[in-house]
Amino acid sequence: MGMAAKKKLLHLIRGILLQLMCLSLPRLVQADGISGFMEYSFSQSESKTEDAAGTSGKTAGTALMQRYNLSLDRTLYPHLTFSAGGNIELNRSDFEMETGSLSNSLASRQTRLSPFANLRFNNGIVSAGTGYSRRQEITRTAGAPSFTSINDTYNAQLGFRPQGLPAIDTFYTHIDLYDADRSFQNSANDSVTVTARYSLLKNLDLTYQVLFSNLQDKLRDQEITSLNQNARIAYNDTFWRSRVSLYSTYNISSQSTRIHAADLAQVMIPVVPVHGYFKIIDTSVVSSVDPLNSGALDLFDPLVSGSANTPIAFFNVAGLPDTRTRNFGIELPPRSSVNVIRLLVDQDISGQNIPAGFTWSLYTSENGIDWTFERVVPGVFNKDFGDGTRGFEFRFPTITTPGSGRLFLKIVTTPVSLPEPLAGSPGVAAANVVRLQAFAPASARENSSISGHYEMNSRVRIFDKPSVFYDLNFTLDHFNADTGSSQRYFVTNSLSLTHQFSSIYSTSGRITREDSFDPSAVRSAWVYSASLTAVPVPALTSSLLFSGRNEDSEGATTSSYSLFLNNTAELYRGINVFLNGGVSRGISAIDRRSDNAIFIAGANLVPHPKANINLSVSGKKEWSAGGGLPDTTSYKQDNEISFTLTPFRSAYLFGSLAVTTETDKKTQLIRTLGGSWAPFREGNLLYNISYNESAASQGSQETRSLVNSLRWYFRSSSYFDLSYLITRSSSTTQQIDSYSLNAAARFTF
């Protein structure tokens, strides 16, 4: 540890001890309604690398964070409240890198100020309020001028909720976003939202909302005015002694936008995606087809609604590389064009020049399965897009939805390998993806569109014994804009049955007909399943499940079938076992057959109330043939044993051993051992230690890590954290040794 880092750590410890002394004194006076907290964190990391040729490298970094918060809440009158406060955050980071005879260093400082004040009135019928908040960030990086970003927000609210009449809420917001000199950003955004809700009948709900916004970019002489309206009607009821249930809802929305700009080409119009998708793909798997060019992504609509907030492991900890690709995708609406995509994150990662290490690729698809590589696109990180959001922006030549009416886009990247100092610092390892946005170039001064979504779900109970139900589900989406219109629907008819033959045997089954239409294709499918369950004794359960699906899409047929047997048994008190297995077959539209055989077996042993042992083994074999493609065969088997032990109330031990074998891949061995200890009965002091080791039988690849952590709750909601991580990763080509020290403290009052 260098002298500078030692001074920072000593300074932090002195500050923490002083706070402990102050907080331990008797509190003679404490104003009612005043609260706050103080947080401190310090981290230091170092990583050393040496390859087979003897070339060595070293990276080191330190980070210091201080956060102070003070809040005041007062009730001025019975229905009138006032709240005010603020947050001050100070961040300091230093980074050094050495490779051979070359060295580089970077130091950055950041100050964040967030004061606020709110006045609210609410008597149950009438509510009103006004407020102000500011977010000011000052960033200083060695060798560059400082930058100050300011966001001032003013708001007002008025609500009226009389009994038996529509409830009306009105919100007004004004946002000023600018830098200190108003030379890089200077914009003002006014918005008014009015929402009315009314329950006309017992089971009938009506909602209407109108949103007007006006955005002025004073630097570019642009003004965008938009008016959005949305109406919703929902009905939910049951009939004939609850034998029939019905739920129906319809949403209709209209949007109009007017643009005033000297240069129309500089204006971007948001494109609302139909769906969002995300998937992690391992490109190291041996296959006759590039996995990035073939295969559907997983549906993940929070990615386009702004509620993702999902850690995606953008960054690799030193010695623990992850080469799997991150695939972020969207489905565009019909007759749309896109030339800009933004991937928003919740942390500013621009301070250490991290974004430059990423490589981004753009792919397109008309069906969401077969992908075409378009180009490598530069991802420019913007710490503020003008609306308080931050993230990567990708610009490329305009891509337009084809005549089929469907177009999928995906942005692909691989995590950046970073040294431990950065991977463990706040705002980097904790970076979450928030949203994926798409934008189109403005093609007209005025744009308007109308869209609607109808949904109806109904269930009819035909018989009680056996229990027979009929389900009908129908959805309809329509879209009409200046550039064209589209429509799609999806309907399912299902018949399900459940019956208990005796105390031992029971059965269930379901058959469903699916029909759908969209601009790209007309599809239909039969989906069916049946199961038989036997419980000869309470400690033994067996079930046999068969399922299948036959789908037709514009003459192209696909089929899939599966048969599985599941068994669980309690052989003796504290001894539970299970054995599951089955086969499946899938036939694609190109007549390619894929067969799978799967088995899973295991046991749970509880020899003593304080001990628990788990054993498991699973295997999967796949065969693929036909369709004009080469035949392939693969196999994977996982074996694992784990245990937990609680020798006494304050101690907890755990461990595991896992071995994985897979076709054309190295055998993986992972060992884990750890424990925790809480010497005080209340759990105010907790110590954790864990050891992890993974090794490949080929290539002499091995990774070991040891983690020690300590948490002390010296007061309610006030604690001190200390952790230390040691990692070694070695192979035939290089060795990486790294360590990380982290200390944090939080004081509340």
C-alpha cells in the first residue's frame, strides 16, 4: 500500500472514530422530524500480470467516497407538511497502470449537490403541492477542464378526489438543464399531465390521461411540442355463481408532435419498440452455425419500458474473464425507421475512459431468429442526454422496416476486462442497464399516430367432477400513423381437465388452439399436454407428463414433443431422493430433427438438525440431423455435492464440490468453502470467510479467491464494513495476482 493510500485510509479511520465518539454521547436535544446519515467508503486494489514471455504489468487504484444527507419533515398545520433537505457526495479516484516500461495514471474528482424543498397539502379530498430540487455535478479530471452540470426541477400538483365522482390529478413540471457556462447544454422542458379516473359501475373502470410537453433546446434553436392522450376502459365480473368469469380492457392512445428547428436533420424522434429482448450467448460453444447469427433472444420488455435495472456484468474482475456476449434487442413497429439507438445505464462510467474499451456490433433480423451482421458501430458514452439520463449512443445509416412489417435490431458487446481497482469501485461494478431506446430522423414538421390494444379473457367452468374448464383469450393491436397502418391479433381456445380417480391416482390435461395474424404472417398451432400422477404412499410421488406443439406459419410447419417421468421419495426421516428423466424431439421448418435425452438425480440428507448434505447428478445428450446441415452430437454432465453445518447458533459453515464435463470443452472443477460467525447474540458483529477454487483439467487453468469480510452494527442502521479479497488466476499463458481492500461506514441519526 502506497503512502498516499495510507494517508487516505488513516484520514478515513480518524473521521469514523470521531463520528463514533459523537454518536455515542447522550443526545440531549434532537429536533423532531430531522434525520440524516453519513456514509464513507474507501477501496484500494492492485493487480499484477505476468505472461509466458516474462512481460509484466501492474494496475492499481484507490477510491474515496463521502456522502452526507440531512432531511427535515415538519407538519405546519393538520393537513399541511413541509420537507426539505439535501445530499452532498464527494468522490475521489486515482488510477495507475504500468506495462513494461510504459506507465499511465488518471485522477478524477467529482462533487454532487442535491438540495430539495417540498410543500404539500392533503385533506383526503383536495391535494396540492409545490416543490423544487437541484442536481449539480462538478467533475474534475487531471489534464482536462472541469465541467459542471446543473438540473433544476420545479413541480406543482393539484388533485381532487370527491366521493362518487371522478378523481382528477394534475401535475406540472419545469426542468432547466444547463452547464455552468451554458455552452454545451442549455434546455428547458415544460410538461403538464392531467389524469382522470372514474368507477362508473361496480366492475367498470374508466381512465383518461393527457400529457402536453414543450422542449426547448436553446443552443440548437429547436423546439419540440407534443400532445399525448390515452383512454382506458376495463370491465371485470363473474356470472352464474362464479361459473363464468370475464375480463376485458381496451386502451387507445394518440400522439402528435410538432417540430420547430432551423435544421430538421438534427432532430430525433423517439420510436416506441413493440418488445424488448436480452440474452447472454456463449460464442465459444462449438457449432456449425455462428450463435450470433442464429437463435432467438429472450423476451424482456422491461428493457424498453425503462424498468430493467438489471446488472449485466459489463466488466470483468481481474482473473475472472467472461467472454460471453451481451445481446440487447428490440422489435420495431411497422413502417418505422431508426438511425440512433441509446443504451441507458444508471451510473456514470465515463470518468476512467472505460467506454472506449467496448466493441459494439449491430445485427438485423426480419423474424427475430436469423440475424444478419450489419456493421461495427461506435458506442459514444454521454453522461447526460439532456433529460437526466446517461448511457451509450449508437449512430448508423437509417434502417427501415421492410415490407414484411417486422424488423428486429440487436446491439452486441462483450464485457471489458478491467483490473480489480476499477471493477470494485462504485459506479462501475454496480452499473445496471436501465433502458434501450430507438430514435428516427425527423422527416416532417408534424407527426401524428393512433394506436390501440384490446384484451379479453374469459373462463367457463363446464363440469365440477371431473373439473372441466373452457378458456378464451383474445388480443388485438392496431396502429395508424402518417406513414401507414397495421393490425395484429392473437386468439386462443383452450379446454382443460383435472380429475382425482382415487386417493392414489389423478390426471390432468389441456388442449389449446392458437391463431394469430400480423403483417408478416398468419400462424396457427395446436398445443397439448397430459399428465398422470400416482401417490401410493405419502412419502412417494411419481408423475408422467407428455406435451407437444404443432405449428403452421405460411405453410412452414414445426413440431415438438416431450415425455418426462418425475419421482420423489422420502426413504427415511431426513433422507429424501429424486429421479427425473425424459426425452424430447423437435422438427424445424427445414425438416431438421433435434432429439434430447435428460436425466436428473439427487438426494438430500439431514443426518442431524444442524447438518444438511445435498447430492446431485444431471446429464443431457443432444442429437441433431437433417435439414441439409451436418449431423451434430453433444453431451453435458454436472455432478455436485454440497453441505451446510451450524455447529452452534452463532456459526455457519458451507462447502461444495462441482465437476462439469461437456463435449468439446474442458472439464471444470469448482471447490467452495466458507463460513460466518456472529459472536454476539443480537448479530451486531458478523464475520464471513469464503474460499473458491475452479480448475480445468486441460490447459492448466486455475483460479483461486479468498474473501474475508466483517460487519459491525454499533447502532441501529449504523454499521462499519471491512472486506479483503485475494485472487490468483493462472494458465499456461499468464498469471494474474490481485487484491482488493474495501472499507465502508454508515451513520444515521
